[in-house]
Amino acid sequence: MKRSLLGVALTLLASGTYAQGSVTLYGIIDAGLTYVSNEGGHRLFEAQDGANFGNRIGFKGTEDLGGGMKALFVLENGFSLNTGVMRQGGLEFGRQAFVGLSNPYGTLTLGRQYDFIYDYITPFNLNGYASVYSGHMGDFDRIAGDQLNNTVKFQSATYGGFSFGVMYGFGNVSGDFHEDSSWSAGIGYKMNGFSAAAVYTRVNDVELDPYAQIGVTSFLGQTMATRNADGTVTDLDSSTYFTVDRESIAAVGASYSFVKLTLAGNFTSTHLNHASNSATMNVCELGAMYFITPSVIALGGYEYTTFASRHWNQPTFGMQYLLSKRTWLYANVSYLRASSGVDANQGAGFYSVPSSTRTQTVSRVAMIHTF
């Protein structure tokens, strides 16, 4: 008579002959006040949460399977502190949800995961750490950390300072293996105070809101928004979104850490294709982080962005004060200036409604608590 899987599991639990494991509850809470100099022609003061670090609560666990192999999982939810609603479109575990196996050679995971832009290039985005409003324009290059669904991901162990990773995201579309699919590959190097990385990511059938993200009314040959007689703008893709056939991102970054000072830079090139139209956004960023004291940190730098005939300049400065290892305060300011003579009045980074002029200043004071 065959024994059921549940019966076998109960027998193992009762006998104590099961591998040792652990589960950890963790989270981040970010809450504060934000000022925007111009959102659609008006100033804005708002209580905003989850800005520099998205609010989250998560569970992660490991189980030792023996022979150097472990099972692992991560389930991570994103939420709004001010309203209590779930982020990432209302998904219960929208930030991360994966399970996998690891051994001395690397880790294989399956589920909803970040691509290698986040793993390898985001650490060089010091302006983004200083102020989320200094994330790269529209987050077209995914440097703020974006997830891919239905992925199989392998991250190698480190060999002589080098590591690499590859991942593939299934579209799960019947009869079309290409639709909604994605892939990403990266390589990194760390030795002493020096770090460097390179990544290539491709995502098919990407939904964008170009006016909200980079402040343009025309995009890849299509009208994205219309200007009304009273000066207001109607965003035509605020609810339906505009689908780009293919988004291809090449990115490199490097940093060097001295005793108190870290210098970093990155370059990303994002190529967008829609039917017979295409365009490329390039972002060049230089940043620095300096420990004034062990508990006072200054961060900031400069970004230059180009897209078609448009360009943007954005300096950013931020300060952090560590009250403890788990709690700190921060303040920042970011100034964005768009090129003249073109339709490019975007809000700083990708969190603000586009300005009615060529410039926009965003500032924030807040606290962060981790657990």
C-alpha cells in the first residue's frame, strides 16, 4: 500500500529526522514629508511613505539539505504606510516571491524576482540613494529595482572576485514563446575597495506611461498626451498604458571606496522599439558618499540624460543621520532642468507629476526604521 506524501512528511516530523532550517521576518518602513516646486503648475506639500526605500514586510527562510545544499525562499510584500494598501498593483507579494536551491557553486531560484540591473548596477546609483527623486528618468533602465514574472534565475558564487548571473522570464502565452518574455545577464567584480559590473537586460511587451514618466506628449511616433486650452494636460495613457514591443538595456557601473569616501558612476543605454519606430535613452551618472562621522553621511552627485532631441540635467544632494543600526533620518533635495524648445517638462526622477515649466525641485525629510 502506497503511503501518501503527507503521511511521509508527518512521519519525518514525528521522528525528528528532518533537516534544520530557519525563517526570518524582516521589513523596512520609510515615512516623511515631500515638497515639489511644480506639479502641473502648482506647488505640492505631501505626506509620503515608501519613497527612498519602499515599505515592505517579508519572510525568508533556509533549510540545510546536507552536502552543502540548501533550500531557500523569499516572500516580500510592498505596502503604503499612510493608506495601508498594497503596492505593486495590489499584489500580495509583489516585491519578491521565489523559491530555490543553493550550493557552493551558486543559487538557482524560480518566481517573481529582480533582474540583474538591480543586483549589479543599482548599488552604483548613489544619487538614487541620496534621493529617490534622482532615480534615472522614468526608470526606463529599471535601475530603481523592477521585478520580472515567471523567472528562472541563476546567480553564481564568487570566484577570485568575479560573479555572474543569468535569468529568463517566461511569457506564459499559448502559441507565442516570445510575447511577454524577458531575459537578463550580468557579471560583477569586487576586490578590496573596487567594484565593477556590466549587465544586459531585454524585456518584451513593456507597459509605459511616457507622459507621466518623462513628461513628453509624443513618443515613438504616437501622441501620449494633449495640451488643453486652459494649460492643463490630458494624459492619454494614464489608465490604459502604452505597450513598447521591446526594451533593451545595456548598463555598466563602477565604484571605489576609500576609508570614508566612496566614488561611483554608471552609464545606462535603453533602446525602445515600437513597430517601425525606435529611440534610445542614455543616462550618465556620477556620485559620491562620504562619512562625515560614523553616524552622519553625505551623498550626492550629478546625472545627465538624453532621449531623442531632449536632454535633462539633474544635481542631487542628501544627508543621512543614523540614530542606531536600524533607524535613521534623512533629508535631500534634487533639481531637474529640461532642455529648451522641446516638450520635456518632466518631474524629477519618476515619482512626480510633470512640471509646467522646464524645471522642478523636489525635497524630502523623513525617517526609516528597519526590523
